[in-house]
Amino acid sequence: MNNRIELIKDDITTLDVDAIVNAANQTLRGGGGVDGAIHRAAGRELLQACIGLEGCDTGYAKITPGFRLPAKYVIHTVGPVWRDGHHGEPELLRSCYTESLTLATIEKCTSVAFPNISTGVYRFPKEQAAAIAIETVRTYLQEEEFPQKVIFCCFDDENYEIYQELLSDL
Ligand code: ADP
């Protein structure tokens, strides 16, 4: 199992994988953080493709080509904004991971990279978000052959250290 999960600290837009996941917002029209970085790197065609998708609800995911990115696809998922943890935030975050993985399975993606969804502007506590991400991905991979590899792509040191700790306990 562990050889199907990888941890890296990198800019997700540079990864040569089948699909990268975008921590988007409901409009799917770009934004700050990882969303902005992905749109800048993929080019204007990504925005055009996203406009055609007519938004996305929190906890769901939609897929587009990667355009100028090395990645073949971008899977756009909308994480929950953290309020107090009692507004369905953990379940919605879990759903982001399963819905994104389901799209990756449908497209027979070999490798998929996730950013740390909701842990930036959306303020989801990083420890809890990492635990949900790892548990959801592990459970999914037990059932499915594709994607063959899931990469947790951290950008900040704090998230990277949290994932290192949690993944070393497996
Ligand atoms: P959200 O609105 O879902 O919280 P953010 O983009 O604000 O989304 O933050 C999500 C995570 O993405 C944060 O942990 C942030 O460090 C990370 N991040 C920002 N830029 C990049 C990038 N280029 N590659 C990978 N991760 C990134």
C-alpha cells in the first residue's frame, strides 16, 4: 500500500503526472493560492474550459485538460471553508478526495497529485485535514487499481512535516 502513496514538497504546477487536483472555489474561475498558480501555469484556455463547467458545489469535483501544464488533466474540487468543524467540514473534505479520485479512476489516471485542500485561505486545521486526506486516500486505494499512485504535494513546511509524521506511523 505505502508504495502507492508518495509525499513531496513542491509546486504542484511543475509535476509531470496524469492529473493534478486544484483546490478551487465554487465559481471555478480562478482565485488565489494554488488555484491562481494552476491557472497562471495552464494558461487562458483553462479559464475558458472552467467557465463552461458552470461552477462546482463544495465537496464535488470536475475535470478539465491541463492545457500548458505538464499534467494531462486538472481535477477541480471545492473544499469546505472552515467555520467551527460542526458544519460538515470533515465530511465535505473527505468527499473532495473521494470525488477527485473517482474522476481519476474514470480517466484511468496512473498518477494523481493533491495539494493540501482547504488548509490555506479556507483555514481548515492542518493536522485534521492531513489525517482526513491520508485516511480517505488509503481507503480508496484499497478498493481501486487506478490511480496507481497518489502524491501528496505539500507547499508549506508545516503541512510537509505533518504529513511526514502521519505517513511514518502507517
Ligand atoms: P484553500 O482555499 O482550499 O484553502 P489555498 O490555495 O489557499 O486553498 O491553500 C491550499 C494549500 O495549497 C495550502 O496548503 C497552500 O500552502 C498550498 N499551495 C499554494 N500554492 C501552491 C502550489 N503552487 N503548489 C502546491 N500547493 C500550493
